[in-house]
Amino acid sequence: MKQKTLTLKQLYKVGTVKLAEEGIEEFSLDAWYLLEYVTGVSKAMYFAEPERAVSEENADRYIDCIRRRAAHIPLQHITGEQEFMGYPFCVNEHVLIPRQDTEILVEEAIQVMRPKMKVLDMCTGSGCIVLSILKMCREKYYMTDLQGIGADVSEEALKVARENGRRLGVPVTWIQSDLFAKIPEEGKYDVIVSNPPYIETAVIDTLQEEVRLHDPYIALDGKEDGLYFYRRIISEAGKYLKPQGKLMFEIGCDQAEAVEELMKNAGYEQITVKKDLAGLDRVVYGTLQ
């Protein structure tokens, strides 16, 4: 028997009900994003013609996407994309999904960038930080002579970063390296930015399923106290920065004091803490003397 043709409205209802039943927090929003992703229908088009029939092929694709999201697979792993700083970034299970909190780090880095500067993004993941810095500096401030380097221990993550650089048309040098192990040119960087793993190992099992089961573990685990990578980066970064160079971190909301102290002890001054939109500490940076 031929399957009954479903309308946009009917399909959307199927999606919202299924996601709500499986405890997806933003079930209606996610059901909508997946409908838009599969059919290409905008909200304006949907409200103008909610009874429009959906092809059997697209209906099947949508139901499959809903099934995957109901299993708590992140929405972005289904669509393969996440917007960050207004730019589309491809993502998969090998990189952290870019989050709005991280935009604070990019915004602060842009403020210190000047022509001809060289910026190193340590633990680059999808490349969203360094690519956004370079692209925004070029488009908003006409700085076309910046150099960017993105480093990550994961070659799979760097494949994603390379693809994002290609899509955005931003040239970056990508280096597979365990932190600074293979970073060339000591004393040559004006700015080092990093969003390192900073979640305490014991806390990871308490995170929502989408994070603990689908984000790469090595991008989450900051070891016992969450500060392992801050210690390593801070202890080594001074060799790679120019005098008056900036070291800039994203941090967990309860880590500002500890990271600030580590930076002071390593000779950084003018240390600044910036809050995110929720009023939580999110970025710490200082100047190498």
C-alpha cells in the first residue's frame, strides 16, 4: 500500500512529538531546524503554506533525522554545521561544536589584533577561533596581512579545520602537535589564543548526553582539577610570544582566579577577566613582560 503523503504541518508535528517524548529540551526548535534542513522551507514559506505536501523521500529523510536527534545525537552532528560569529562551520564527532560562549574570546582577540600580527590558536579543533579572528579582521578592519596558525593533537580535528578554512577562504597553517611540541618559530607570535580542555574528569559523566557521549573526550578532559592544560600552555607559551605578546584563554566559569594566578606566576601582567552574556567569567588574558 502506498504511504500517505504528509504535509509540512503534519511532519513538523510528528517531529515535535517524538523529540518531546524523548526528553529533548528544545524539541520544537530542533524539530523545526531539521524540517528546514531537509526541505529548505523557510518559516515564512511554512506559515504561508503549511499544507504543502512533502515528497516521500524528504519525509523519510526527516523522520530519520528526528530518530537520530531523539537518540540525543547533537543537532549539529546531523546537519553537519554550526554557525559561529555569523559564519557557517562544518562540524562532526571529531571536534567540539562551536558555542556562543567562545565568541567572547574571539571578540576580545580582535580588539588586540594589529596589522602584520601573527596569531597561534592552540587546541584549535574546528578552527573556528583563528578563522573567525582572521576573517573578521579582514572584513571589518581591512587587515589582510595577518598570519594564523592552528594547532591540535588530533589529525581528524585538523581535517575539519582545513575544510572550514577552505570554505571560508581564509589561509591558515595547520599543525598536528601535542601543544607546543611541533610549533616552530619561538618568540614569533603576537597573540596565542586557546580554548583548551577544561572540564574536571569526574564531572564529565554528569554532563548532558549530547556532550559526554558525542563530543570528543580529549577535547573535554582537563584532568583531575580541570587546569592541566592551562598549566602546560602557560608554562611554555612565554617562549613563543614576542615581548608584550598576549596569551588569551576561554575558561570554565569557576576557573578565573586559578588561571589568573597561574599567569601572574609566569610573568604575565595586565591580566583581564571578561564575562559572558550570562554574567559568568569566560575569558582570561594577559600580557607577557
